[in-house]
Amino acid sequence: MRSTWDEAREAMTAPQSAYVEDAYIPQRLRRRPAGEGRHSRKFRAFAAGGERLAHRDPSVDISPMHGWRHNTPQELREREADPIMARMEEPEYRVDQPLRWDEECIRFTSHTKRAFFFGMARVLGLGGLFFAFPVFLATTTFLAVDMANQARYGGFFSNFFSFDGWLIPFVAFAISFMLWSGAALVQRLAPKFAAGMQPGPMWELNRRTGEVTVFSDPSKKRTAWQVADVRPFYEFDCYLLSTPDPQGSPQYSLSLVHHLDEIQVRLVGMFGATQSHLEQRANWDMLQRYMDVSQPLPDFPMLEQDRPADPTTREHDYHTGREPRFWRDMDDATYDRYVEAQQGKINALYLG
């Protein structure tokens, strides 16, 4: 049986893409072009209207909790055993995928309008089945009982069942069931049609080149992959944005903004909005470490398979003796302790 280190040695000897000369390291921040920002008031309000987070040289290997909760060792092993998922990890497959996160780049695109439609139909259908229908049924029952009690003629049950409002809850049930079941059926029988991605990416952060690429219009095939702008990562500042949710509670997200020109990368699609600003601060530090080629990739489960393909990470893991399958072969109880320790690390770093 081959050892994990045999696999690692094979990966080390395989040809790998090297970093370009201008790949990002923190010292390159001194090369930022000087000048005052050319941001309009509207742009500043929507793209840079929050707290500007400091550029750091994160020596602590930090990563947001979202990546830990959704990439458990069990889930990683299941993906590894799935031939379709395994194919998605092949470099030849990933190169032209609009949604990507590996040792070379973080690339993002959003779902199509069609996917949004089916998703909303399913959510609205479930909401109707479990909220609207019970409310309508309870209200109609109360009114029918009241009408039957006050009726001067006929028996209670005949008046109760002859109440005109009974049609309302069952129409609500029928519409909700059709929305939910129809959307669920399409998503099950034609998942690519129902949950498609836009044909091109919206933006890319490339570790190998140290560049941030913003694409023109990813929603149409004729404009997909057309580049709108390319700038070095060190020319961007990160802003912590806060917007209220429907209940009025703050929702935090991140925005990368070029320090001179009106170029923005909204990271909320990739990393989501959270009620904790700590999670977003961890996202920013993780991104800085990810782009810094003088440091190994952030060591969290989702990127473990990609570590041997990154030169700095491969050398680091070889000298430290890190097991290539450290996360994937971990049992659940041990993993839970690491997750708890990671949350403690985040709290200590940003609240301490």
C-alpha cells in the first residue's frame, strides 16, 4: 500500500506552475501608485462606505468558520469518492470554470436568473405550505366556527362546512404545493438547467500572478470572460460594509476597492454576509495570506488537496512533515475540537 508521503513526493516532482515575478508579497504595498482617490461620492457610499480594514502580514494561520462548517472530513471523503466531483478537481477541468477556488486562484460568478427563479419558487412554496396555509386554515376555521355558532337555522356542522371561506386555504395550499413541487422536480431532473452559473466569472484573485481581474459582463456568452480591468492585489483596500437585514440587525460583508480608481470587487457572493464582523475580519486576513506567495496556503480543510500543487506550500509541508491527508483522514470528534479551537483563535485575535 502506498503511503501518503509517496503521493506527496510524486506531487513534488510533477511540473508545477511557478509564481510570476510580481506575485504578491506584503512588501509590495510600498509600490502602490501615489495620488488621491478618484472616487465619486456615490461610489464611496456604496463600495467604500464602511470601515477600512488594515493591510496586515498575517502570521497567524486564520480562516473563517464558514469554510470549516461546510468542509468536514466526512464531506471531503465523500467528494473524493465521487467520480463527478473528483473530475472537477482536475487542472484541465478547472482552468475555464467561472467558479473556482484552489492553489492558483479564487474566481467567482453568480447563479443565473433562471436558477434564482427556481430557488425562489421553491422557497415561496415551502413558505406557503408551512406558514401561509396553516395561518389561512386556522383563520378560516375560527371564522367558520363563529359563523356556525351565530347561525339561526340549520345544524352546527352543516353551517360550519358551508362557510364560503373554505376555498381560500386550499387555494393557498394548491399554489404553494405547485410552486414547491414543480421547482423541486426541475431541480432534480435537470439540475444543470435549474442551477446554472453565469457563463463567465465576475472577478478573480490570482495567487500565482498577484493580480485582481474584474470581468465585463459574465451573464452573456458573447461578453463572458471579457476583461474589464486588471490591477495588482496590493493596490486594493478592503472595506467592512454593514447593511441592516429585514429585522434591523447589521449584516457584514467585504468589498475590495482600488485605492485610486472606481474598481470594486464585492466579496459577499463568495463569502456571504454574516451577523458577526469577526468572520469578515478573518476572511480578509485569510485572503491576504492566500495571496502572499511567501507564505503557505491557509491550512483549512477545503484547500488540503491543493496544497501539493503550490510551490511555497509544498516546500513548507515537506519541511514540517505535515501529513497530506491531515484533515481528510481525521475523525469527527477530533475535528470538532479543531473547529472549537479555530473559533477561539478568531475571538482572541479580534476581540483581545
